[in-house]
Amino acid sequence: MTFATLGLIEPLLRSLETLGYQTPTPVQAQAIPAVLAGRDLMAAAQTGTGKTAGFALPLLQLLAMEGPKVTANSVRALILVPTRELAEQVHEAVRQYAENLPLRTYAVYGGVSINPQMMKLRGGVDLLVATPGRLLDLFRQNALKFNQLQTLVLDEADRMLDLGFSEELANIYRALPSRRQTLLFSATFSDDIRLLAGQMLNDPLSIEVSPRNVAANTVKQWIVTVDKKRKPELFVHLMRKGKWKQVLVFAKTRNGVDALVEKLQGLGINADGIHGDKPQATRQRALDRFKASDVQILVATDVAARGLDIEDLPLVVNFDLPIVAEDYIHRIGRTGRAGSTGEAISLVCADEVNLLSAIEMLTRQTLKRQNEPDFEPEHRVPDTDASGQVVKKPKKPKKPKASGGGGGKRNLGKWVDSGEVAPAEPSIKPVRKVPVFNTGPRKRKP
Ligand code: AMP
């Protein structure tokens, strides 16, 4: 199969040739003809599957071939994304694909001045990539009109809900024309996403290119149990022992990012951090330096790391486990991309046992435990497995103390064969139509 047989026009084929794309990925093979035929889509596709081109290529073709010329302050296609970084990344891909087409494309997001964005929108834009909050600001200030909108794309819809954008999405939804094409992409399909899909999509075609909620199997995953207060020390120990070169590290909070970066820099380690409190320019600079290997360790919160596309990243470390289990899949999706192998190591303390259990249940695997001598935790992390069980071992009756008093080291868990995988769930369930869009606002996370 080639891109030409999928029905793409010559100017797009030329761009793809320049980019070196030879064969459509599975999500592209399914999405491109369906979008060209005007269908709504509900696609389960993880990052790294080529989903961006899957929606952007046919969208650009429709914009170039059909519909009126864009008028002042109008937009003909809108791609909503959860974060600034992803907005930049998606727009950059769109820009490359649209190189040979007479279309205007642009990206808007918060954290930077709104005035240049308002100026740019005056002439109208064929395709706009936007984060939900800034899009609404622009709309409310009459810098944007949706009367010409023909296609809406929700990219990483699960993340938008996780980040608390459900109210913004509902408001945007109310402002859009009801006759339009809608494409929804999500790595995971929770009930909230299904509600959203039921409200926004019209007879969608369901596409699934990887098993539901299963983490990339090209990534070797394991955990080390440790006491919370010793995590920084263990991180440095593992880094030196493993001679880590380029590592993306996830911490739970902004303060956690800053504290770890400070600690590493204090030890002369080349580290930088990105989180939502830092200005966009600073975040971008840290990311660029990391990509260029000028920074060895990049510590990030989930939000800030969204949209990082770094080729051949060998290692991801979860300094803290994510609060939302789906984030684990997003995090480890930063490594093992495009067929290369990667490694994901999680430092897990006793407080995090329920988070660990949720991840194992979601990814249907029992993560291997590897003990690090001299870092065995005093607060043991109970055994967990893919069934969601936290195995609390019955307390053994106390043995009478032997002379010398040495109780020996505790059993800190076991290596479990990755063959222990729970049976697969059915794939995407049919979309339910629901009368109200009530996924409800949620708290933003760091
Ligand atoms: P995405 O899942 O959209 O983030 O894409 C992941 C990476 O794959 C990006 O760096 C794309 O440029 C690249 N890519 C997408 N489609 C293809 C293709 N058909 N052939 C080669 N590379 C691709």
C-alpha cells in the first residue's frame, strides 16, 4: 500500500517524499480514506503511531480541494490539543505536510502574549492548532469566528479531560456549527471519553491500531522499590551505575521537579526541568537543549512533557508514579518509538502501591521488581499484580530473637515473569449517544 493508493493528491505526496515517509502506518491506512470520505472518526491510537499525519493529511486535502476561501477572523479546520508543546509539534507537522499547498496554518496557546495571535487571525486561517483555554479567550475577544468551520479534531482527548479541560471543551462545542466533521483521537478510552464521543461525533468509524490500554511492548519496564526519602540518592546511584546518557525523568509536582533538578545540579550533573510554572520560552529552550544532547537529564511533570517527540530516547525514569494510570502509558511512550527498543524504570515507594496496582491493571502486566542492594526499603511495598490486587501478606508470628539479633534482610518482592498477563479486554465499545455533555470539570493537575 502507498500514500497514492489511499487517494492523496500530488502536492501532499511530494511533501511526504521530502519527509521520507514511504509506507502509511496502520492508523494512516485506516484514517486517511475515511476522513477523505467525510466520516467522523473515533480512533484509539497511541503517540508514535503516526496519528498526526493520519488526520492532518486528509484534512489538508479537504481544505485545499473543497469549501470557500477563508474570510477574516475565520478558521476552517480546528485541531484541539492538550498542551502548548503538542500544539507546536502538531503545527510543525502540519506545516511540513502543507508545504506545497496554498493554505494558511497557525498555532495558538496560552503562556505567551495574545496580541500577536489576534493580529495573525485577522486575515483568517485555514487550519488552526489550539489549546482549549487560549482558543476560548480568542473567541470571547472576537478574534475568532467559527461560521466557516468544517472540521474539528480532538487530539489526545483523554489528556484534555485529565487536565481539566472538559468545561472549556463544552463551551467550544456550543460555539461550533453543528454540521461539521469531527475526529477524536485518544490513547485510552475511559467512560468520560465515550461520553464526549457520544456527544460530539456523528456515526463515527472506530479505528484501533494497538490493543486497548496496553503499553508499548518494545519498552522493557521494571521497578525498583525504595523508601521515599531515598529516591534522589537511588536515582543518582542508578544513573552512575547504568552510565545513563540521555534520560527523561517524570516527577509528580512542580516542586518535585525543581527539587530534583537542584539536587542533580548540585552534584555537577547536567540537568534541567520543565513544568507548567515556567514560561513557554524557558520550557522550549530546555527541551531543545535536551534534544540536542546539551542537557543530559530532563525532569518534567506530565503536563509539560506532553508532546515531546524525541527520536530514539533510550530511557524514561518515573521518579514518582503518575496519579492517573493512563499517564504511565503516555510517559513510557516517549521511548521505544518507531520500532526501536527502550527502557522505563519506576522508583516506587510504599505510598505508591495503589498507583502501581492501577498501572499494572491498566497495562495488564505485573511489572518486574529489581532490588537494588543497599536501597531496600524499610517500608516494604506490598506485592501487586495485574488483577489489581495488593497482596497483603499475613503477619507472621514473631520469632523469638536469636542471639546477635540479626533478622537478616527482608524479602522485598519478587521478579515476576512478564508472561503473567491478564486476558485482553474487548476493544472499543460502541459509542453511546447521551443527551448531555456532563463529564464535569476536574481539578487541573500540575
Ligand atoms: P505521531 O504518532 O503522529 O506523533 O508520529 C510519530 C513519528 O512518526 C513522527 O516523528 C512522524 O514524523 C513519524 N511518521 C509518521 N508517519 C510516518 C510514516 N508513514 N513513515 C515514516 N515516519 C512516519
